[in-house]
Amino acid sequence: MKKILLFIAILVTSLGATAEELMSPNRQFVLNTYCKDGIPYYTLSYKGRVVIHQSRLGMDIKNEGGMKDNMELQSVERQSKDETWNTVWGEQSAVRNNYNEMLVHFYQPSSTRQLDVRFRLFDDGLGFRYEFPEQQTLRKFVLKNELTEFNLGFDYTAFALPGDYDTQEFTYTTARLTQLRTEFTKQSLAHKGYEGKAEGDLVVQTPLMLKGNGLYINIHEAALVDYACMELDLDDRNLVLTSNLVPDKQGDKGYLLPFCTSPWRTVIVSDDARDILASRLILNLNEPCKIADTSWIKPMKFVGVWWEMFNGSGMSWSYADAPFAKPGITDYTKLKPHGHHAANTANVKRYIDFAAKHGIEGVLVEGWNEGWEDWESYWRNRHFRFDRAYPDFDVDGLHKYAASKGVQLVMHHETSANAADYDVQLDRALQFMVDNGYHAVKTGYVGQVIPRSENHSSQWMVNHYLHVAERAADYKVMVDSHEAVRPTGLCRTWPNWLAQESARGTEFEAMGGNPVDHTTILPFTRLMGGPMDYTPGIFQTDLSYYKGSNHGKARTTLCRQLALYLTMYSPMQMVADVPESYERFADAFEFIKQVPVDWDHSQYLEAEPGDYITVARCAKHTGDWYVGSTVDENGHRSVLKLNFLEPHTQYIATVYADAKDANWDTNPQAYIIKRGVVDAKSVVDITSASGGGFAISIVKASKADVKGMKALPRRIN
């Protein structure tokens, strides 16, 4: 630490500038900010190592120059906070928010404009944002560029997505920063093409995960509100990342009025990969909950009329072969049904019965409403009606039937990215939900955005997604959004926004497949901003089983599908396979039935991005623990100490592990189940197969419960 402080002091002296310094509460992070030749900069170090070298700050304003040069560091305000707040739901029930803060006022004498930068240093990293105070010389403005840099100074291994303004549904490329240019083509783009290629020479998306030089670094943003999503230009020669805000199709990157702020730019750093996954820095940078009464927000598992439209069995979202049908105008009762519509009353009742039998709270129904006959057309100004059902879907009857079984139906609002029309219909759609007993909605934004001037992650669309969550809260409706901008911790502020997709999920296992290491990367990237509706639980992984059009394979063992309920955190977890698959593997299905979705505590036991993740979670209000592990194509041996358990307490552990001959490709459904007594002194040794994993339930037991039961063997497989 002394060496790094001396280095910074020498650097700043050589620049002829006065630096303002900020330390984290544990003094392991040191931030400095200063002006050199009129340009604002910052640096960041961790445990004596420079993590972010001299990096530029500033804003460029369209047609008006900007606040990027001829600047002076005028003054500084400091404060600290150490508090604990309670989550509505989450990976833990209480979160500590402990930071030191420095608000730096930069001033531009030539324009008399002020630009403030607020830095917060936590024990796990840095958050900083721009603030535009009210001032006479800056009334309203259009952003041309944000000039924020992250000067890395090292050729880290990156886990990255190519820059795209409309999708995050690529596979991840794992490569050195200097190799990403060529490796994107071989890895990410080999699985999926661009939808809205980012402007720039070489662009990557956030969250960006880096490792190397003994460090793990995650770069993202928090509290994305009324601002464009940040991607990053990569200078792969000088190893510098620069903010690339998603523009609208006119090229404008934001329309702002003082007083306003940017989102927080976040840099999470550790020399232990587990600390990255355990960080709550992004949540802490978001505003507290704005919903006064949260009692109606209830995490849940749900089955759904969904996978049968992907697995090749021939079912469809649409009701008829009628591409010229107009939702709200066409009389669908006069159309001839094609006979493959999955969201029909009888089929939905089958899912309701299955959910009720197995204690699953909800049933999602996709394809229930008018409009699926030509839903991807970019030229339609109305794609769907969200209060008009197909003739074979009995809204009132299914509501009553589900209620009689103690099951709630989950609404589906696919918009075909026609956000403009969804805004028009939103209140009517939400009222229709309330009137018919729906308290959760899965929204979707597949396709090109309408308004046609916008991208999926531009400022207007960012505001739209948040507006939907806010308006849904007024109707006491929970939201699970798909194809929206990737999350930035806003679930703290609006906890009815329980989950998002915003990445390549399970559906792609039926469309060419996901790489075997995909689920060992996502928690370090996409999930850093918030929960993901990954839709796990696929037991029948070889889709040729259905003797239909799809002959693909999900790259996973059955046991890893169990583990994903722990490693891919979400308070809304889909039980994604068809009921028949669970009935064939009823003993393994017991874990999915039992595993909770809301937690008091979480501990990451093992982690290495791209290789393996093992997490233990304590169920809320019970003291029971659940462990899940997902691994890459190389497999992995886990030797776990159960010292996270309560001392002097006995538990019954049930282990679901890959069999010795299991393999995602050749033998994915080979598993073993072992049961026995454990306590805080127990050790469990489990080997996961290629593309495999394991899951464990550890339930508190009385002396009577364990009487006659043997200890769980140390070696499981």
C-alpha cells in the first residue's frame, strides 16, 4: 500500500496537479482523481496494484462542445455510510452498505459550466457517476459522447459479448483482450449474427468479466435510469475501454435536463473469484425500495406452456394459418384452427393439474392472445391484443379452475418489440390481468423496435422497460421481462421487477445449443446486474426423443439442470420441461419441487469463471441449506466442507450427482441419489461430469428423524 501511494504521489507531482484521494473502508482500494492539462482523470488501485491506470472522465455535448477539457478541479465534499438494509427477496435477507464517498466538483471557466463526479469506494470496488447540477449555461442538452475510460494496462482474459445495440443473446467469447477481434468471429458470432451491430471499431458489452495478473475484475453499471445503456469501445493495442452509449437511430445518445445524473459506472475487483459473485455493490448503488407495501410480491416457481413449442413436437403459439388476421378486428371464431395451438383450455388445465399436484405455484401460458399469426412483422403498428383471447382459450373458466387448485396463472405479453403500442395498451392490459386473477407477467421484445427510431438499449427503451415495471407495481403485478436491456440492480428499487432474460437462455438449447461452459460464465457477467429467468429444469436433453423436427441436444446433464436453480439465481424460476419428463424422472424431480427461490444467506464455495461455480444457500426462515454446482466440459471434483451449517445440529442431506459414466453428450440422464446424516464437521467429495453438476438439499432434522440413518458417505461418486 505504501508503494502504491508513493507511486501515485510521484505520478500526480509529475503532472503538476493536485490529486484528491479516497480510500475504501478496509483501505484496500485507493482512488485518485485530478486534472492534467485541463482534462479530468481518475486512477484505482487494489492491494497495492494499479487496476485502472490514468483514465479520462468527461462529457461531450452535441453542437455545444462539452465538459471534457479546459477543466479545473474546484472543490470536494466527503461523507461515509455504514448501514444494513433488508431485501424484499434475494440471495440474502440483509445487505450491508458500507462506503466512503467523494463528490468532486469540476469547473470549466470558459463556459462557466460545472460537472460533478460522485465516487463511492466499497470494500469490493468502485462506483462513480456524473451529476449535472442546475446551471444557467446548461439548460437542456443532447449527449454526443460520454468519455469515461477504463485504462486496464494489462492483457486480461475477457469473457465478453460483441457490441450490439439490440441483443445480448450471443454466446460468450473467452479470449485475451488482444485476441477478441478475431475470436468473436470464431466463438460468439459463429452461433449468432448481429441484430444491431454497435458503431465502432471493436465494441464489447457489459457486464464485462476479466481475469489475469492475479485479479478478477468486473465492469458494469448500476441504476440505469433515463439514460442510454453503456457498451465499451476496446482499444486492443493500448488496452483501454471507453464508454460507448447506445444511440437512437439518429445517432443521439441521450436527451437530458439538469439536474440529472448518469448511471453509476462500476468496477468490482478481487483476487478471489468468489468475491465477485458475492458482491452486492451494484444493488447498493440503486435507490431503496419505492413500493410502500411489498407483501404482494411473492417469489415463485412456475411451469408453462412453453417448451413444447421449442422441442420439435410440433406445437405452436398461433391459432390459425391466417397471416392477414388483425388483432381486435378479425373475428377469430371464423378462422379455421390449424390444430397445433398449445395454449388451449384442455392443455392449460393439464399444466394446472400438474402444478397443483407437485406444489408449484404458477402456470405460464404463451400464445393465449390474438396476434401470433404474423407477429414478427416490422410493418404492423399493432401486433397483439393483450385483452383478447383466442377462441380455444377460456379466460374466465381457466381463472376459476386454477384458483380452485391453489395455482395462479402467469400472463404472457409478447410485444414483438412494438413498445409504442404496448404503452398504448398497458393500462388496459394490466387491468385485464387483475380482473382475471393474474399477478405476474412475462413480457417479451423479440424483433426490431417500434418506435422505428429506437434500439433495444437506447434511452427511450430504457425508460419504457422501467415504466412498465412502475405501472405494474400500481396494479400489484410482478414482472419478468425478456429481450429487455440487461439489468443494473433496479430490482432493489422496484422489487416487483423480479427477473429478466436479457441473455442467451435455455431456449437456445433447442436452437443450435449453448456452449458447455455457458452457465459457468453467466453468473460472472449477465447476473451481476440482477436475476435471470434462464428457464432451467430440462430433463429430456436429446430432442430427437420427440420424433419431430428438432434433433438438437441440450449441452447439460440432468443433474446440472437441478444445480441451475441455485447457481442461476432468480426469485422466479421456471420448471421448464414438459410434465411427462418429470414423471419419468420423479426421484430427481423431488429436488426441483423442494428447492426454494428466496434466501437468508448465500455462500460461494468454489468459483472460476468459465470452469465451475458451487454455491450454498440458506432458505429463508427455515435454516435449511441447498447446494448447487455447475461445471464446464472438463468436469470438476469438489471437496466441500459443510462448515456453513449450524454447529451442533444434525441435518439430512440428499445428494443428486452425476453417475460415474455420465456425460452431457453421451449419457446425460445418468445420475445417482444418496441420502445420509451430516453436520457442520462433514466433508462431501463429488465429481461432476463433463457439462454436469450436482445438487444437495440439507434439511434440519430431529433425533427421531435421523434414528437408524447412516452418515452421508464422504465420497459420493
